[in-house]
Amino acid sequence: MTERQPYAVRISTPASKVLDTLPERDEDMVWDVLVAAGGDPFAFRQWNTDDPEGEDVRHISFGRLSLTCWATCSLRCLSVLTITWLGQPPVQALPRHRLAGPERFRT
């Protein structure tokens, strides 16, 4: 029996921004989960089981970590669309003083 090559992992720009904000130990966990997913992405559940054409979109959860990935079988590529870490502040959050106040509308 021949061993199959794992899927190559590619990370989208939004997912990369989230990955850059994580502490090192949490980032290591993301990579460990992606190594497992690259071995067999179809071992993880389908994102939307009601969508017959959406079988390539996979949702991977481990503790506070959630990943949404697209598996391309013909290229053996796993594209990470989103990374969600519960308890992590939003990546593109603006400081509070920029969001409120009448001075925001002055020219």
C-alpha cells in the first residue's frame, strides 16, 4: 500500500492576519491541527451538510479554535479561509475613540 501525499496548506490573507495576532503556543496549535487536516481533510465535518455541492468546505474545531477550509481534491490543496480563536479580540478592531464622538464628522 502506498502512502498518499498530504494536502498542501494555504492560508488566506484574513486568516493570516488572525494567525499573526495569536500567541506562539496558540499558533503552534493551529499548525498542529492543520497538519492533521492536511493528512485527511475529509475526516472533519462538512461546513453545511444541507448543501450537496459544498462537500469540499470543511469545518475543523478543537477547543477554542475553529478553522474553515476548502479542500481542492484535484490539486491536493487545503485552503484556510477563516481562523477563529474564542477569546481573541477582533483583528481589525478600531480604537473606541475613532468610532464615537462628533469630532469624527468634522472636516
